[in-house]
Amino acid sequence: MMSIQDLLLGERQALIRTRLDLSGRVIAADLAQELGVSEDTIRRDLREMASAGLCRRVYGGALRLSPSTTSMNERIGIAGESKAALARTAAGLLPAGATVFLDAGSTNHALARALPTGADLTVATNAPAIAAALLERDIATIQLGGMVDARVGGVIGTSAIRDAEALRLDILVLGVCGIDQDAGVTCYSFEDAEFKRFVAQRSRSVLISVTNDKLSIAAPYSVLPLSRVSRAIIEADADATQAAALAAAGIDILRAV
Amino acid sequence: MMSIQDLLLGERQALIRTRLDLSGRVIAADLAQELGVSEDTIRRDLREMASAGLCRRVYGGALRLSPSTTSMNERIGIAGESKAALARTAAGLLPAGATVFLDAGSTNHALARALPTGADLTVATNAPAIAAALLERDIATIQLGGMVDARVGGVIGTSAIRDAEALRLDILVLGVCGIDQDAGVTCYSFEDAEFKRFVAQRSRSVLISVTNDKLSIAAPYSVLPLSRVSRAIIEADADATQAAALAAAGIDILRAV
DNA sequence: TGAGAATATGCATGATTCGGCAAAGCCGTC
DNA sequence: GACGGCTTTGCCGAATCATGCATATTCTCA
């Protein structure tokens, strides 16, 4: 039996980095106790990692450097932090051993990046960028095949649906273009809507994470009625009336931290 | 009777590699006891494997280079400039309108990054990271589907082959693990070799770009004989004797600038 | 400004590593 | 079969490293 204190040096730092990625901050004293080493050792680790540009050292611990270090996050831009907050919350809702589908979209890309390295999940996706992020985190990945739609950033259409037929999912994390109490979940492309609907049929539950700008938006093509959505994660400062409307439709509402 | 300590050098290293793949970490002292050799021998093995890029050496043992910390970014970083030079030269060899396949691998990832935005190409790939780079450059992309092999960084196996059946390629840009005038093009995984061979059948020409460390390397699994390779791009300072050997096999040799 | 926590620095210690060296095994040649 | 060259391996000593502790310094917060 391997106990937590028998970590090799590199492993300890990798674990700290994962912790940083996940929650954005670590506290030296907590890490020391948790990993069974002295605070000095943790501080040395943090100092090293900071000088290697992997985190920012602060009094008492360390912080993740602002998400502008990676190319994709730069593209996500200003909305990055709120998306990352949604993503961290969503990451906590994926149980070990689950088979999950991450639909294309920047919100789900953030979720892929929020997953801890080596997470015990099998994740299928139609978006190459998401698959690449999953691979970097050493997570079992299934990539759907076909011509990639540049607007969606993922594979849709017949080949994707054919590949998706082989899947049996515990959780579908849906990228949504709009959600509205009357129109339900909607998106901007007919084929994309068709694809999402198909994947939803193959999944036991449907999870969506919704930025504020998607609330009360009805896009042209209908994806699912609200009754098919199991759970929604909304931003910490999301409008209470709209949240209540979704909850009234039977959706389990979670606010991101 | 062959016991565990009668392993040949290569076998021992292969076993260590398996162990690394499996659990992500090995401890020198444990391996020494388990394999019945001295710790010095294990350390020598680990040192060799580390300098061959197969693991990361840490105090007390070694770790798998986990994609999160090292994989693409660092592998690109280490040999970045020479790979970028190969990539620039290769990019110039893809004619407008062509249908191209970019095989998984850091060299081809560099090629994808070297392509100009909006290039008039249709590019198929089995590697999500490459597909993501192509999408960022607004290039028509076809992604093969299936379970992604973490070591290869791309999809291989039956589903990938099934998807590849639909392709008819002008140029296959092959990622090679080794090229040798006797062994031909070789790689480290049986399934990967099988996949590459299949794609090669569907392509009118085969292009490879070869870093110096791949020259005169014969990996375990044979991919193609040299006669099937149309063109090879080698580094500016590649060994002249080895270049001549490839040219003698009928390969069109180009030196990168 | 002062109390208390957090940090940097130097040092001791035990474990690990590196380089060189020699013994043993393997190979081809004479 | 004997010989020399080559590789692999184990062992030794010196050097290096990771870690914890003690001490002086710096920082935060009230």
C-alpha cells in the first residue's frame, strides 16, 4: 500500500500543480500536513515552481498565474475567469469511473482544462481541442471522427453521429448557445442541434453550464426541452429570477463558486 | 530455466518501461531488488532511458513524462527550432488544393503550426492536437475517430482505420520513430505501425520529415520499406553518409533551411 | 507600531547519484 | 581453442541532493 508521504519529488510537485490548476490557490501549511513533509519542503517546492514560471508565490502559499498563459485561454479572453469558475464546479460533479461526453464549445474546453491530471474518467468529445486538453491530463479519451465544422469547433454530421452510436454515456455535458424557460435549450446551427439531440438520447443525464449571457436566449434551433436537462451550473451572480424559472422546470441548479 | 534475473539488457529496460507506463513511476531501489541487479545498473538504465526521452529522472527513481507536464509543449520546446525548420520546409511542399494526412507526432504538430492561416488544403489527421492547430488556422480539417492512444497522441486501431478508408490522399506526412537504410521506416508500437501502413496505401505519395535523432534508428515495428517513401526532409546539418544512403534508396532528399 | 505568522538562510544528516575501475561475459578473428 | 576488443555489471569513494531543524529576517494584520 502506497501512502501519501512516499511521493517522489517530481510527483509531489505535480500534485501541487494539479491542486493549483483545480482551485487556483494552495496553502503551504495545508500541503505540508497533507503530504507529510515539512513546510520548508513545500516552500522550497513552491519557490522552484514559481521561478520556473508555474505559479505565483504569495505570502502563505501560491496562486495559479492568471489563465492567460495558454493559447486557448487567451482566446477565451475576458470571460475566462467566470468560465473557469463554472468549469471548476462542473469538474467536481463528475464521479470517478464515469463515462462523460464533452460537447464542443469554449465552456466545455474550460472544463477539460479544469480536470485534474489522471482523473478516473472516460471522456468522449467531438472537439479536437478538448481531446488535446484531455490527453495532456492523461485522461482516457474518445474522439469522434469526421469533417470538423470550423464554426462549432468540432465534428458534427453523419460521421459524428455514426461514431456516437457506439457510446453509452453517464453524463453529457452540453454546450449551449441559449437557454430559455419557454424555448428550452437552443443553438445556432441545425446540424449541431441534431447532433446534440442524438448524443443526449444516449446519455443517462444531461449537465449544462451556463454563462450569464446565455440565460433567456432563444437561438433558432431547438436542442432539448428543459425537462431533459438534469442539472445546470450557473454563475455566482446569475439573475435569481431566471434561476428560479429553471429550477421550476425541474432542473437542479448549482451556483459556481 | 530462466529466472527474472536472466534478462538481457533490452528486456530489462522494456520491463521498466512497461512498469512506467502502468503506474507512472518507478523507484530505483525497488527495481534493483525485484530484478536482482544492483541499483547502479538500474540507475544506468534510467539514465539512458531519460536521455532517450522515455522517462523523466527524479531523485530516487523515475517518472513517466506525463503529458500534463512535459508532453507536447516541452517536447516541442526541446528540439523546437530544428523541428520548426523542418516544418517550414515541409509546409512549402504541400501544393494548393491537395488532400494531406498529418500523422500524430510532435514533428507533424510543428508542421500544422507552420501552415499559413487559410491555406488551401484539406488536412486529415488522427491527432486531436494537430486538428486543433489546423482549426485555429482556418484550414479544412478531417478528424479520425476512436479511442485516443495516449502514447501516440492520436487515434489508432480499428476505428481509425475504418475512418481512414474513406480517404483518398495526395500526400501522407508520416511521423516516424526511426529510419534506417536496412530496416526502412519503423516505429515503437505495433498498432501504430499497422495504422501508418494502412494510410500509406491510400496515399499517392509519402513524405517524411526526419530529425537527426531518428536517422539510423531501427525501432521494433516495421512500417514501410524505403522504396515507398517519396521524399524526406532532413535537418540542415544531417549526416551526409546517411543522407546518401537514403538517396540511394530512391528517396528525394531535401535539407531544411 | 507591535505581535505573530511566514519566510529565507545556513547547517547537519542520511540517502542517492556519478565517475572510474575491474571482473565477467560475449563476439569475431586468427 | 586462444586471443583481444567490446559490452555489461558490480563495487567503491567523492560529490550531490532532499529534507528537517534552528535562527534571523521579513511580512501581514490589527
